[in-house]
Amino acid sequence: MSINVMDEYSKITIRQLNEYMKSILGDKYRKFICDEFSDVYINIRYNGLITPKRGLTVRNKLFQELKKKEIELVKENPKYQRMIEYTYLFYDDCAFFDTAHKQSEIKDKVEEILDIRREFFGEDKITKEDEMKFRLNFTLMVQMNNEEKSNFLKKFETKEFKLKFRNYKDNLQKVSISQNVKFPYIYSNEAINDVFNSGVTLEDKLLVEYYLLSAKIIKDIEQSDYRKEYVVDFPESLLDKETKLARLLNIINNSTMQDRITLELTYREFRMHREKIYDLVSQGFNFAMKVEEDNFEPNDAEIQTFSILKYIITDKNIPALRRSNNLVVIK
């Protein structure tokens, strides 16, 4: 089976956040408390569960929701009030390490944690030797964890393939994949492209494309870029191959990826497989329909069926679609 890239990355992140909390809290660590904060963090930071609002950044939203979770947990578990309140403070700092790469940034944040630890455990409970050991081990842990996440994303890189992008509109790009596979000179470029862009080879190539794009989207998020969306090819042949279809879609079967990746098919394909497309949309996947017909004149009833599509993409002037909110005209 294929790997769900975002789910696996989230698991790594949650495990690392819990490792930080274990190191900070020692025998005061409570996994059930940390898991509650981790769920909030993943949903806001990676799954994009944030209500658009002027002036509200993802960082601000994250802090708001972590604070709400702290209040909620204290009400439900009053005997753990002090533990929950300090876990929230520590968690606020630990979430920083998810994206910290500069040594100076890590050093400053570790010193902040040490200050809160003295307050939490009591100045008389922590020796200078303890702090020196904590400072060294914790900094090393952050560096190793960042390296682990970086290596995870590098697993999907390949010298043989790379992504290419074409702008459809602001923050919406069409993605394709180009190959750098060496063939004997007797094969023409045209013949090689025909092989890579047809039939089973195309289906298999899309596995690589979906993996590469998933890794790129995670990197977008790490750079706090939540606006970019991508349109990818979706071969009609897969709709009759349940196992292969499930394998391909599993890679992006996560709300983070579904929000940012739209599967593109033609008008003819949409008409032929409408019920199957409806089923996939109900599972959270988004579709775009590319209209290339010169004399495209859908009736009102058919236009109603297009509302399930995230985008209608065309380079034609189609009067019947001018009122469609999901119309994207490309040049």
C-alpha cells in the first residue's frame, strides 16, 4: 500500500512534541494532557482548520486554541490544574521547535524553557549541573528531530523526476512531472514522452508526482504558506481499477492535502463517470473539469451538475459559464 504522507508526518510531529514534554516534565509528564494539546496543534498548524478572518494569523489562531484547550482541560480535570497550566506554557514553547532551524533561535527558546522549569519545579530542586545537562540534551534532541523530519521528506525526492508548475491564477498552479531518465539515443524524445504519458506508465508516474507534491505542500506549510493550491492530472483509466485508485488516492487522503490538491479531468470524463466522481467528492477529494471543446453549450440542468466541482478550467469564452463561481479562465 502507499504512504499517506501527511498522516505519517503528523505522527512524527506528535511523537516529537511528546518527547519534548517528557524531557521537560520528567515524572510529572502526563500523556493524556499532551495528546490533547497535540491534536489542537496538528489541526491548526497542518490541517488548516482555521476560520478565515482579517488580521488573524495561523500563529495567533494556534495560541487562541491552545488557550481554549487549557481552560477546557482544567474544568474537566481540576486536580491536574497546575500540571495543565504549565504543560500549556511549555507546549507553547515546544511548538516553536517544529520549525526552528537556526541554532540561535533554539538556544534562546531553551533558555525560556529553563526559566519556566525553575518556576514549575522550584529553584531549590534544580541544580546548575541539572540545567547544563538539560540544555545540552534538549538542544541535541531538537536538532535530531528536525533532521528526522527533513530526512522523511527527502525520501520522496528523486533525481529521475521533478515537478513543473504552470500558473492557472493567483495561488493556483497546474502540476506536471518531467522525467530525467536516460534512454539509448535510438529512442526519440517523442517516443519517450508517449511512453511516460500513456496507459499504465502514466498511472505509475502519478504515484511519484503525488508523493513529490505532498512533500512540497508540507514544505509550503512549514514556510507558513497556506494559500497555494495545486491541480494535478487524474487519468480516467484509474476509475475502473479500484486497488490502484485506492493506492494513489491514499497518498493525499488527508484534509490538508485534499484542501490543496484538485484532481483534473476533462468534460467528457466527468460526464462518463459522474457518479464515481460524486462518490469521491463525498470522501473529501476535489475535482476540476477542463473544458477544451470549441462549441461547449451546456444546458441549465447540466450546469447545475458542475457545482460539485471545485474549478471549471478553460481557455475558451463560454457565455453559459460566466456566472459560475468556480470558473477559472487560463491563457
